Amino acid sequence: MNDEVGSELELSEDNDDQAKPTHIVGIGASAGGLEAIEAFFKTMPPDSGVAFVVIQHLSPDHKSLMAELLSKRTHMPVHRAEDGMWVEMNSVYLIPPNKNLRLFHGRIILSEQDRDSRGINLPIDIFFRSLAEDQGAKAIAIVLSGTGSDGTSGIRAIKEELGMAMVQVEETAAFDGMPRSAIATGLVDYILPPEEMPAQLLSLQATKHSQ
């Protein structure tokens, strides 16, 4: 490695320390999740010190407009996740189609979708488990509207590492399969409408800072 490359690497590491989020929030959503995601970010302040990674079930052939839509709901920068990106505070990262997303030492790692023996890919569980392993008690999982049970085993992993789990109240979800499955674990800390979740996150921040 030459000196110039080494200096750039040191600088990027320094910048990462300065921009390190207090918590990383994984938001999992599937069918009917767009409205819930928008409601969440509409009330989430842009300067909380937290980072957000949104994991949706995306059609491989459909161009997602999530980045454009979310940019109208938040003053935080909204990024389409790229392999190797640092996850920085006060920023939102969106999973791309046909990919699974994991965290490793605060960086985004993208890989091709890997389906199980039933031909099913569970991107929310995959991300939540890596979030738990990478961030420990600084990991927060949020499950919003969707069918099926993606996110449920990931919440178990988050709670094993003493992270926090929030789930959309079933009555407000367009599709309640994912919220209902997550709630049935008995491990969820808060069950709320999406627009009320940011206040609870800020309350967590205040508690951590006062300790």
C-alpha cells in the first residue's frame, strides 16, 4: 500500500468514527409497508444520531421509487445501499432489488439472494441477524406491515444481544402477518403505530445519554 492510499484509508476511518451512529435501526417491511415507512419517517427528526437501514421485499423486475418518495418525507440523506458503504448517523439506507444486505463492522455487505430449501429468501431476518451480531445492544429492529413471518427470527437474535424490538400495531397494518408473527414471540418491547415509533426511539436516546 502506498502512502497516499494509506492516508486516504486513515482519513476514511477517522470520518467513520466521527459519523458513527449511536444506534442502527433495521426497518423490515413487505406488502403494505410503503405507507408505514413514510409515516415513520415523517415524524422522525433528522438529527437523532441514529442510522436507518430499510429492508423491503422488492420485486426483482420493478424499479423502486422508495429513495425519491422517502426524500420527500425526511431531511436525512437517503441512499441506495452499495457494497462497502459505511453506515453513518442521520442517514437512511435502502436495500437494492435481488440482494441481501448484512453489516460487518459498520459497513454494508451486499450479496446475491440465497433461497432456502423451499425457494424462499428472508432478507429481513438475514439483516436483523447480522445487525444483532455487529451492533449488539445498539441494534434496534422494527417490523412493519407485511405478509408471512420474515423478521421474526431476526427479532429473536436482536433480543439475545440485548437490542430493542418495535412492531407496528396490527390494527394499523395493511397486512398484519409479519407484525402478528413478531408479536407472538413475546419478545417485542413496543407495539405502536409507525408515526409514534420515533418518539419512543428519542426516549431511548435520552435514557442512554442520562446513564
